[in-house]
Amino acid sequence: MDENQTIRIDGLKWWVTKIGNTRVPIALCPDHHLRLTPVAKRVVGNNNRFRSQFEYEVTTLKCAEGPHNTDIQRPLGEERQYVLDRIDAKVFQKWQTLNLDDEAVPIAKAKVKSPDDKYFVTSQLMESKRGLQLVVYAGEKGKTKKAQIIIEPEIKRLAFDQQDLNPNDVFIELKATFEDGSSHTIKKAKE
């Protein structure tokens, strides 16, 4: 994130600056663009005596213009960390994930849509413990269920995920032809 920009999270503007190598989110009033200052309340401490909240415990911020207060959803220390986490999540979501906990690691991926953008087909080439796999997802955009077809060339198998849509609900026929000339077909029964 550029230091000369702000980001809006939970109704506030946040400016992330650096102090040394540490990123520090600064809350700004969304209307007046002023830094918001923590408003410490009196609370009972561990020794059963009253004390002022520490800055990281505060849930109310004050804008000097007005003046007016803004309540935040989390204590300020947690909110600052949440802001950094949300900013980082935008970056992380664009990264490719190699799943080393599972048995398949993506090698290549492709996606196509129908001209009217109503249907999609996504294919993903994976390397797994069982060898090379091609996983094809197909369905109607906006629907929660999709067909998931798994093609395993080394064992010459065409299968589908039983928990998802049956490929026959999407396709009339699926046929995988393997290098040795053998094939496997999933075909919709004639009605």
C-alpha cells in the first residue's frame, strides 16, 4: 500500500505509515480527515483500583473538529492489527497457493466462459501423490453447485466428485481418450 493513500475499513479512514520498519495504522476521521485520538475511560484494574484505559484497550476515538467521538468495533490495538490484516489479505488473495498439506499441487490453470457469461469451465492441472491429474470444474455462474470432473491419465480414469453436481447435469457426454488409445466415458442415459 502506498503511504500517500488511505483505506476505509469499518467506517474509518486509515493511513498506514512506517516508523522504522514497523507499519503503523493511524485512524482518520472520515469527514474531517484529522487524526483521531483515543478517549481513555476509567476502568477497574487488576488491583481493584480505578485506572485509565491503556491506548490499546480504547474503543472510542475523538475527532477535534466538532468535536465528535466514534466508537470502534474492537479495542484499538486489535483494530490496528485487523486493519493491517485486511490490507494484507487483499495482497495474499492474488497469490498462487501451493497446498503442501494436501496431496495435490497446482501446475497450471485455465478458465473459459460462455459468450453470454452464463456458464464456465475451469481446468486445473495438478501433481498429486497418485500422479498427474486434470480437474475440470463446470457449471452455471451464480449457482452454488458445480460439476467437478477428475481425469487421471496414469491410471486411465475419468471420475467425478460425488459431493458436487453429477457431470450429466451439465454435459450430455464426457469422454477422456488416453495416450494408449483407451478411453473412459461418462454419458447421460437416454430418457
